[in-house]
Amino acid sequence: MPGELGLLRILAQRIGAVDERERCGGARFAGEGITVRRAARAALALIDSLRLADPIEDLLPADKVKTHFLLSAHAGARRCVLKVYGSPRPAEAAVLRWWAQHALNVVPVEAHADDDVSWLLMPFVPLRHALAQPFREREVLSLTREVAGLMARAHTLALPPAVALSRSSDALHARQPATRQQPMRPGSRADPRADPRADPRAGSREGLHGGVLGGAFAEAAARALDTDASAVCLHGDLSMDNVKRTGDGHLILIDPCGYLGPAEFDGARWIARWAQRGIEARALAAAWQDGEQDVDPRLLLRLAAEESML
């Protein structure tokens, strides 16, 4: 097998990091050691069966502990990327292929399979960060409009055929810690309806960093996410890590989760993540609406508030 020692070193380092996190992180990370070992075994077999050659490199950042592998290798003279999960994740390849068919900017999937594990083979595309650091608010808002415009196109498409998408509400609930605040009864002190002076708008900085936005907004967000009427195919994990630029400056989407839910969910996750970096939530929401004009502004901020509290 080409580059066996280098590949084994990559696999062993990832397994060690995952084991350490599982050992120290408690129930939240239970079972990750099994998952990463399945991915490692699959990666070894795929490097051989796909006839991938040296140099084999780890493309995941060293400071991020992941249970999957993202490897650069060569197929003949061509550089390619092999992504291997330790469990079935069919939605990612299905969504990438569906969006590529409709001319959205994504890295194309050349081959994939989804059995006991999922893997994708893609061409190597040189990518760079969508924004240079330090982040400036004007540039962040401009990027927000650009990302929203790209997602507006994605959200108008029909659902990809022959794949079951997870609900966005499942993703939100899966991230709730055991100690998360329970929904408040109407009239209780933490409920914004209890105090006529409380501002129940989800875009306030106080709300986006915890505070008065518990029960009523959590309940409304959950209802919205479980509504089928306006469900679309979502990216599901929009962040600076998953929005890149090509060499010619075009935005490109990577690593979609492929959730099913309201279009506002994608914008809400983007807003919540930038709000945690200090960008004002209402300015982010206004910029998102500039790019995707059909979203409900109240639902957008409501979901962003719920996301930021997890």
C-alpha cells in the first residue's frame, strides 16, 4: 500500500485525540472511539481499492478533533480528496451532487458510497478563507449578503431525490446539553411575557448570549422547525469553516449536513455564530434578508436566539 507508514501515523494520531476527548468529555462523546476506528479501517481499505497514491496528507486542522478523515492523495497524476466517515451519512454526497447539477458552487463528488460507513471522493480544489482576519463588521455583513444570495438559490430547489434528510429540529435538539433550561411557564420571571418592560425581540444582544429568551422562543423555534409546509433542503452547518473562496474569488459551499427544515434555519445558524464573535445580530439579519428576501425576519431572529443559547 502506498505511503502506509504516513497514513498509519495520520490514523493513529486521530484515534488518539478522539480517545482522549472521549475519556475526558464524558457522555457527550461516548462511542466516538468506535466511530473513528470504523472510519480508519475504511480509509485503509479505500486507499488500496481506489488505487490512491502518495503523497497522502491529512487536510483537517490539527487543533480540531474529528471522528472522520479528510485525506489528500493522488489518482495517477491528479490530486484528489478522500473523505471517510465512521457511520452512514448519505445526505452529504446527495446534496452536493444535487446542488452541482443545478450549478451551485460546490466541490463536485466523483464517487461515493453509503453502507456501514460513508465516503466521498472529490477533486482537490484549492480553497481559501472567505474573509481575511481580522474580521471587520462591514466585510462580515457583505459576506453575509453573498452567502444568503447563494443559499436563496439552494432553497428554491426541489428536494434531492432518493435520500432521507434529517430534520433541522433533530440537529438542534441533539446539541442541547442535559442542563439546558426547560421552557418557562407563562408568567414566570424568566418568561419575557411576565414583564411588560421586557423586550421579547430575539435580536437583542442580551438574548443572543442567554437571558430572557428561554421558554417562549424555544417553544416557537421548535414548532417552526417541525413544520413541513415550507421545508427545504438546508446546508445545515453554515459557518466560516464551510464557506470558502476559489482562486478566482467565487464563494463555494462545503460540508453540508443536508437537513430538512425552514430556509430561515441556515441564516439563523450563520447569524448566531457571527453574533458570538461580536457582530450585532440585527445587522446580520438585515444583511441576510438583503440576500434572501423571502425569509421571515421574525423567525430568522427567533431561531438565531435559540441556536445561540445552546
